Amino acid sequence: MTGDTFFARMKKLKDDPFFEKIMLLAFIMMLTTLAINAYSLHLHNTEGDDFRGYYAAALLIVRGGNPYDFHQLAPILQEVTGTIGNNPYFYPPWFCLLFIPFTLIPYQIARTLWIAVNIILLYISMENIRKFMCWQMGWERWAIYTLASFLLAIFCLRSGQAGILMFWGLSLVFLGIKKEKPSLTALGLILLLTKPNVTGVLFLFLIAHLLFRQRQSIYWTIFYTSALLGVFTLILPQWWNFNRNGFGSGLINGMDGPDQQTGIRTPATLYSFLEHQLGISPNIWLLFILITIFGIALLWLWNRAQNDDLLYKSGLCLLFTLLVTPYAVTYDYVPLIPLFFWIIKHVTLEALWKKWAVAAGVTLIIFIFPKLEYAYTSYIMLPIFLAMLIAVNYKRPQFTKQI
């Protein structure tokens, strides 16, 4: 069977209701498996579960303490989970307010609820993105949802992290723009600020875009931020005044409480990938050359944008940040799902070799999954994404009407 025949036959299944039900069942089974895996992974060993840090920070707020002070937070972590671990609080002030309702129930039940919330938000976010893209799909809808969940959300669910929450925020931004609801767009922007090291460039790009197209969203963002900071300050006056000794060291070092270093952290960054995966001691010139290559490639991709493709350009901003940021981990890759959707949607309209190139890229990512013992190994996913984008955009019509 030739490649053209294979893809033609798969396309004919688009309106087959039975096959669509099979794909829906596969998606449900995938989410169920991810949820069970995430729950069982930290049932007896809480190390590596970042929800414990969110829960403890919110509980500390309820008790009148300051979550930014690891010396105050450490005893709460010990009390709630039986160990201190490496869970200092580095997030915006308002972030831990989201978790105050979770503190009304025991930790393990709250953790189960957090996993369920993430599963629901993951599905809702993918639906929001599909609607924004006006993507009419049959069975492939569930197949792509299943694949995206496995490739980009599994590590976030397993670690109890906030990547899916940021993905939901990004989907709210797109939905708010599409439906012309500035307050909804602003809510999404606030959620994107959860991790500026991951979404900072994307946030600035979206602000620049909204400045000329939906300026009210910016006003709503300022209002939300001011209100949340005001509420947090009322709850905890002078929250910025805390013991800063060793603050931030948990991003670089493994910790088991304040001033208790247990090792060196190796995040999913270019530097860590070169040093620990490839065994290359990176110097400033090597990093500069590689970052320049990434920048040129992404500028070329940006120049291939058709009309005003906001989702595509947002994805490029996020991909560039993840390629060059000094700190990111695999669970931060969830907001790449819209860019993954874009690749899949557009490659179906391209030449056969491009379809096989993208299929090879996805297969390669799946192949390396068993080898992702360390975060820095997963960095290879980002150049693969970049290569798939280059393949899809090669010799495509060029449109550069707007920024």
C-alpha cells in the first residue's frame, strides 16, 4: 500500500461513527490511565509531587504565615506529607489563593481532586483550541487529543504541576479574542503569568497583539492583577517582607528543607542537555551560536505565517522561550499543544513527504519516552518540534500582512 493510499483510507474513516467511538474510547482510556498513574505514583512517596507545595502554601496562608519564607513553609510540608522535600514557593502571590479551597479537605483527597481538575481542564482546553482554529474533525479529533495528552501532558499530571492550568489560560485568551470577551482574555493572561520563565515572551506578544485589537483586555488584566494583589495583601500584609536567605536556590539545587542541599538540579534546558545528555561542556560561544541558529529558524518560520495566524505565532514565541530559557522542566511543555494542533492540521494539506516527516517526528518522541529518566533528556522534543515546523512550512505560500 502506498503512502497516498494509506492517508486516503484514513481520511475516508472521518465520518465513520463506529471508528469515532473507538477513538473516543481510546481517549477516555488514555486520560484514565494518566490519572491512575499520577495518583499511584505519589501515594506513598510524595517526593516529586509539586501539588504538595501548592497545598502547603495555601494552608500556610490560612494560618497567617508567609509562603515565600521556606523556613515557615517547611514545617507545613512535613506535617501534611511527612517530608519537606524541595517545594519552596516561587509563584505569583495570587497563585496560592487558588488552592485555599483544597485545604478544606485532607491532602490525599485534595490531590485526587487536583488530578481530576487537571484532566477536565486538559479536555476543555483542547476543545477551546479546536474551536478557535475552526477545525472540523471526525475520529481524528479523539486520536489527536489522545496523542497530545500522551506527548505533552503526561509529565505535568504525574508531577502535580501547573502546566495544564497555563494551557487552560492560553485557551481562554484565544477564546476571549474569538468571542470578543476582554474579561475572559484577561483571565487567561493572568494564568499565563504563573510562570514568566516559560510564558513571558508569549505574554508580551499577546499584550502587543491586544494593544491594537482588543485594548480592553489589557485594562481588565491590570484590574485583575491589582485586585488579586490587593486581596493577597489584605490577607497577608507585608508579604514581601520575609527571610530571603537561600531564596531561589531550590531552582538550582535539590533541597530537603531550608539550607539542606541534596544535589544539583538538571532542568530541561539547552545548557543541561548539552552538558548532561551530550557530555559537552557548553561555553558562552557555543550557547550563543545555538541560540542564534534557533532564532534564525524561528524568524524564518514567523515570516511564513499566513495572514494573522495568532495561534501559530503564539506557539513560536513559546517554543523559542522553551529552547533558550535558563529554567524549564518537561511539565512546562503542555502549552505547546496548540502548536502541535497547528502542525497536524496544516500538514494534512501538504505533500506526502511532509506527512511522513511529521509522523517520523512524533514517532521519534514516542520512541525516546522510555529514556526520559531525567528532565534534560526531554529537551530533545523541542528541536524535533522545530524540525516538524520547518518541514510543514517548506515551500508554503508566504503571507506577511500583519504582525
